[in-house]
Amino acid sequence: MAASVLQGRESWSRMVVAISGSSGLVGSALARAFKARGSDVRRIVRNAPTSDADISWDTRHDTIDAAKLAGVDAVIHLAGENLAQRWTTAARKRIRDSRVDGTLALARALASLDAKPRVLLSGSAIGIYGNRGDEILDETSSLGNDFLAEVCKAWEAATTPASDAGIRVVLLRTGVVLSRDGGALAKMLLPFRLGVGGRLGSGSQWMSWISIDDYPRVVSFLLSDEKISGAVNLVAPNPVTNKEFSATLARVLGRPSVFGVPKFALELAFGDMADDTVLASQRVLPRRVLEAGFDFQHSTVESALRAEVTRSS
């Protein structure tokens, strides 16, 4: 890796980083990682601030305390309504508005600053590619047109005021984050430990994932490499089918994997959300970070799962 990138990475240990969604699974992992490296972490909060360092975000009016963003070197924006719910008309509106309107408000606030941050890393998802079967996807691939893909496209476009103001913007198209503390893996561990876990639907759909260990590492890498902007896939380089994932998790836990959840049951329980998420097939590769020289700590799903299952509290 180029010396300039290494030097840049070291400099981030002394930077001021603002994070929205810092109470979530990924946001809290990022906050811990940056604090451990000596960064000054400021939370962008939707509730009442609990410290002087917190930055208030009034979601009712989509306004942010821009004065407290002054002096921030980097902003990592992850906040958004939880996707894991039945997508009623009201839920769809919350999902879209929380991402699009919130991102637009933040981007405009950053653009208005005299001393702007060097970079905005803004959340997105590999759901932007839609359900693509066995097709291999990277950042140059065409985009989908289902509900989640349309949300992601509008979500990414909402960062435009920041990029127009000269702020480097990186769009974090994130896959399934593997952590025993939350998300999909946390929900799967108990049934698999009981020997009743198994594939979802046919199991042929591709899962693109990233370990919770690698997520802060790749975010740090993106902060440091000033040549990278635009869409970046935050996934490990080896996607697996849901059937392969289920078999690997069962093997890691030393349990059988003979059961499964049929497609109709998932659709009955979750409606369209199931079709756009757990049943959707997205075989996504992290082309841009690999070409830039990033080295994944967990490049295989077995490595990531073993790390989570054996990790001490």
C-alpha cells in the first residue's frame, strides 16, 4: 500500500469524527473502534443530547445543529428506520423518509459550513442492485427497480449538496453484517444451536456479507484513501448462497442443518420485505476496495462465523 495512504490512516487517530446511528450495531462498533484509536467521536443524536459533544438532530423538522459540526473532520452517516419489519404503506414511508430526508438535511448542513469536513461516508445498501440471481455484481453494475433499490438510489442522491460543496462523499453499499450481537446472525444463532436452523426458501439465493471486525477496518481505509469517492461495496470478497451459509453455520456450531423455512412462510410473515431482503439474491464483490489494496481479516464466511461464535464478551 502506498506510504501516503498509510500516513493518512495514522493521521485519522487524531481526527474528530461525527457518527449518526451510533447506537446501532454498526455505528456502535465504529464508535468503539475510533475511540480506541484516540479519535474524538461525536454522536449525531435524534433524542435529547446526553453530553456537550452530542450533535442534536431534530428529525421532525429535519434540522441539525450545524454549529456543532464545525471542526469535524469526517462524518459517518448511518441512521435510518429499521428494515426488519412488515412493509406496510406507513412503514415504507418511514423507511424512505428517514433515509432520504435525513441524508438531505445532513448534506445541506455540511455544505453550509465555512469549515467543511474532509469527507462524508453515507450509508447505503447492496439492495440497490435488486434481485439478480447468479449475476456477479460490482460497483459498475446496473441498479435494481424494486422498493429497496429505489430507496437506496434516492438515499444516495440525497448526498448531492455535500458533493456539490466540494466534500468527498463515499456511499457505503453494505451487505449483511455478521455479528453475534445483532442483525441477522444474532437471530439465527439460537435456532441453529438448537438444531432447528436451516436455509431460507430454496437456499439458492446469494448472500453478500461482511464481518463486524472488518467493517471498522474498511471504513478507516476509506477515510484515509482520499482517491476513493462514490459508491463502494462493503462486502467480503466471497459471497455464499444461503444454503452454503446455513451449512457453514451449522458446522461451526457442531449442529445439524436439516430444517428450513419455506418461501411461502417467509412471505406470509414478512410480506414484500422477505422478497426484497432474505429471499433476494445479490452476488456482490468489493471491487473498489480490493483494487485499492484493502486486505480483509475475514475473507471467508467460515472465518467470520468462527470469530463471532468463539469471541469472548
